[in-house]
Amino acid sequence: MTMINIANNVTHNLNNAINPYQIKQFTIEPEFNLIYLNYQPTDDQIVRSHHPYKKSMLAITIGLKGQSYFRTDKHPEVCFKAKQTTVTTFSSIRGERCYKKNNVTEQLRLIVGESVLQRYLGEQRTAQLFGGSYLKNLAYQATSEMNLYQANALVYQLYQAQTDPLKLHMHSLHLLADHLDWLLPKTATLNDKLTSHEVNKLEQVRTILLTQYQQPLTENYLCLKVGLNRTKLKSGFSKLYNITPSQMLLAIRMYKAHLLLESGMQVTKTAWLVGYPYANNFSVAFTRYFGYPPKSVFR
């Protein structure tokens, strides 16, 4: 078993014939960092890790491949696994990251400072995330398909010859916002509450979007289909899913398209299958959404 010492505030590329340990880091803004890890040891590894941050931080880790563990003497073990999202808060802390031999571990991590969160959430809601413990595990759950593709889009951008800071910022904020929405659900007022009848109709709309995304689904069509007016449809969808119907339809089409392109399907046919009669319009929408063109997605 090999020991490696790593300080997590710098970018490393420790390559040798036995233990390649690669980290790419990009600073979105002060106290808002994006870190990508790719590691494949040929024997069991323990990487001694020191988080030098003086303030409380939030870490959102999306497992892309393999798994690893972080452990300290005073806290329960934290697990990071493929297609799982782990959310923790911590301040300055020392520990060990454990990796299994011949196991490719690939992870994307957002590290966000308390001051950044206060700017987006306010002091009261930010305080809900942080406790007295130096290390607190807030969540460990399956990564949504949308978040997984956002993570892959970020990794793609990190490896471009000319990294686009705007796209990195955009995708990072999207990931952060998605996770904060379910970590800190908004408190609904009496006027905001939806009836069970309304919720049922909104769920019908969501089902239509998921199953008929190839069709030209307009808000007027959806309203007539389930029996809701446009105001109730848009406000109810926003309260229930924190997204508009058109935004959800776009997301569904984009992620379905990505899967088809990964399988080797041509761009023109993919465009038609996800509801775009014209391939050029699809290419523009896809590039705007993911930050790279559909032709760059290989099987």
C-alpha cells in the first residue's frame, strides 16, 4: 500500500509508471472551485489530504467512475461512488482518501465557500447547511441524469485547449442551483400551496413531456390537454419542479439526444428523433445547452 500527500488547494498531475494521480482545478470565482480527479492505482492507495480552507465550505462530489472513501479519526467514513452524489460541509480538516487497486476513480467536485452561498441564499438559509461539526455529510444519493451530463460537460470544457470560463461558470452554477434546491427547499406560504388536484394535472404535463418530447408541445397544447390555464401551468410547474415546462422539454430533448449520439447515431437523425425538423436548429440548441457541438460526441 502506497501513501501520497496531497494539499487540495493546488492542481496536481503526479504521473509515473505505477501510480498516476491527476487533478485539474479551475477557480470559478474566489471560494468557488471546480476540481476534477482521475486516478487509477495499481495497488491499494491512501492519499493523505489536507483541506486548507479557513472558512466553512460546501462540497458537492459527483462520482463518474469507480469509488473512493474519505476518513478521519473523529468522523464517519464518507463514500464517493460512480453515479452517486455526495454532499458534505467542512472547515479545515485532515484525513485520508482511500482508493482500491486497478480501480479507475473519476470524480467532479464543486467546492463552494460560505460567503458565496450567502450571496445566493442569504445568511439564514446558508446557516441551515452548516453545523458545529468540522465534517458533516448532508447527502448521498443517486445522481440525476441531468446532473450527470452537466458534470460531463464540465469535464469536457476542462480538457479543451482553450477553456471557456463562461461555460464553466454557467454549468457550475447550474449544478450548484440544482443541489441547493433539494438541500434547502423553499418554504411555501399558504398562497403558494398546490391542491392535490393541481399537482395531479402538473404531473400529467410532466409525463407528456417525458413521453411525447418528439412532438411540438406548446404551452397552449399542454393547457388544453390537462385542463389548466397558462398562469397556473407556469406558476405551478415552477413551484413543483423549479423549472418551466419549456425548460424541462428542452432538458429532456437534449439528454435524450446525447444518449442517441453516444450510441453512434448521426446528428440529422438524432435531431429528428428528439423533435427538431431541422438539424441546424438542433445543433445550435445542443451547443448552447452543453457547451460543445453534437458532432463532438463519439460512440
